[in-house]
Amino acid sequence: QLVTKHAQIFLDVYDDHYAARYGPLRAVVPRALEGFQRCGILAHGFARVRCPDCRHEYLLAFSCKQRCLCPSCHAKRQAAFGEFVAGEILEPVPHRHVVLSLPRRLRPFFRRRKRLTRLARLAYETLKELLQAAAGTHTAVPGVIACLQSAGNLLDWHPHLHLLISWGLFRRDGSFLPVEGTPDPETMARLFRHKVLRMLLQEGAIEEHLVGNLLAWPHTGFGAHLSREIPADAKTPATVARY
């Protein structure tokens, strides 16, 4: 009811009241609000579900299938994805949840989807190198699921990555090499920063003076969060969905 009553008013006044502070409204926001208001309402489309044996039937309204904004669709997607990952993808080895984020000054450079995908590759390379250094090998690699997130808590443009990574390395023969200890999140953030700045320099997106300015900051502006170890026997669908 709140969205139905106030969404259009919010969209009408955004440029005058909020754009200066939060930046331009992304095109996905009006579409998401519209889809949420149509979710589960028969007037906006439905499927007729019928039992071939008893002929009982009912109407199932179309859903918006959105994450985060729609609590119903988000819960269904979260549960289904967690079950799929836990049952079909993850090996029975320890894992950790890692979050890597960018400073506000660099976020506008990642509005292109292609560059966002490269950001996920850089995050993987960062974690792989740290684990390989801890294990003393460069031939084994970790397994990672990376999820790109484009918004923060305020629905502003805030690209960051959530990664579920095996806490250890897989050799070519399929055997697993566990890694002991926990890397310093600051070291992780600095290595990720080095890779991101080098990529942007090579692409000509930024210049050397900006890199020098960023490197002079007392705090990197790059964030790194590392969860506690998730034991091999604790990865139920609910646990995976939560992480």
C-alpha cells in the first residue's frame, strides 16, 4: 500500500529533491517499482493450473520475480538458489563468505556491465593469490561463486561483490588442499585495490594523478569483509541462502 500510494510521487520529485545527494535515479528503479505493484494481482496476468486426474483447477497470478524489493519473490528465489548451490555446486569442504567493495570515487566507472564482470574476475584473482601464497603452491585453485551487487542499502549505485569461496585449493586430480589461518582483510583490500586501479589505468578510464591521489588516502576506500569459516557439514540450503 505504501508503494502504491507514494511511488509515483517519489519518482516525480526525485530529480529536484534527491538527485543532488544520491545521484541520478537508475532506470531499473521505476521498472522495479512498477513490477512490484503488479506482482500477484490476477488482473495483470495469470496461469490456469489444472490437475489432469481430478480436474481441480485454480488461477496463479504472475509474480515479479524480483530480488530484495519484493519480499515474497525474494524469499522464493533465495530458497531455490540456496538449495541448488548446496546440492549441485558446492563440494563438501570448508568455505568462507567474502565481501569486496569500492570507494565512492570509483563507482561511476563501473556502470558498464562488461567492466563489472571484469571486477568479479579481479576479486577471484585476489582471493586465489592469497590462498595460493598461504598454501605455498601456484598450481591448485579455489572454487568460487561470485554475486555482483549494484546497489547499497539506500538503493544508490554501489557496486560490490559477494563471494562464497572454498577455504582451500583444488588440485588438478580433484583432491583438496585445505588452507589454515585467515588473511588480514586490509591486505586483501589493498591487493584488490592494486588490481582494480591497474585495470582502469590500462583501459584509459583513469589517469595517473587520480591513482596517486587514491594511494595517498590514509584509508584505502576499498572494503574487505571475511566471514568465519563455514564447516563442510554446515552448508545446508538455508545456510547458503543466508550467506
